Amino acid sequence: MLSPFVGRSAVERGKSAAIVVLLGLAVLSLQQVSSVRMTATRDQQDRDGATKVVRRFAIALTTYDYAHPAVQARELAAISSSAVSDRIAGAGGDVSAARASSIGDVIGTVIATSTSSRAEVLVRTSQIVSTAYSAAGTKLAGLLDVTVSRTPRGWTVTDYSWLASPGGEP
């Protein structure tokens, strides 16, 4: 019954076996390509998600108004660990004393390291500030190192540090 598919002679059976082996290899190759593509897509989504949160954080960190500290605190609490939010809130007295206001922006980001659960991103910031000690509209630029970790609520900022404190023209 299999003879029309397999062949009658040894050569025909050998050809049929070779075709079956090649077909199996082709199927395995396609599965591997699909798996690699899915992993690459997932990795890109992780990087994009981490970068999005880091950008929001950098903007929230560099955008503040001494008269409305709750606005910044609310934005930071949505994307940061409580330790990071508390650390930033600790500077509230200085911001208030200096009567400081700032509008921040992100000039660029570079992912330094990235895994599926953690990323470290370098952020170049720009801000326009006004304080009791500086001229209104002073332009500052800084370099920020931000660490984000995957939590049940999504990517969350778990640490940050200024590598180049805001100063000078961007």
C-alpha cells in the first residue's frame, strides 16, 4: 500500500527517505527561525518598555515647581520605587527654599545594559530653570544613569544617579 509513495526499488525508497529527512530539517529550521524572531521581538519590546519609563522618569525628575511639589511626586510615584520617590522628595525643602521651577526634557537615551528583568539607561537631559539664585530661563544639561527593574506593575525605576549634574547650555 505504501509502494506508490515510497517506491518499489531501493533507489526510490532512498530518495523518499532523503526527502522525508530534508522535510524534517526544513520544519525544524523554520521553528528555530520563528523562535529566534519571537525572542528578538520580546527583547525589543523589553528595551522599548524600559526606555519609555526612563524617559518619563527623567522628564518628571527635571520638571518641578516649588509651589506644586505634589505634581512631581505623583508622576514619580507612578514609575518609581518608593525608595527613589522618597529620595527625590527629600530634596523638596531645597527646591522650596530656592523657589525653583524647571521644565525638563530628554535629549537622548542609550541602553547600557538590558535583560528581560533589568536595564540600565543613560539619559541626556535638558531643562530650563528659574530659581531665586539664577536668571529666569537658565538652560541646563545633565547626564543621568537610570536603573529600571521589571516588577508586577511593569518597569519601575529602582535607582538613579547624576553622572554629570545639570549645568551649562545643552
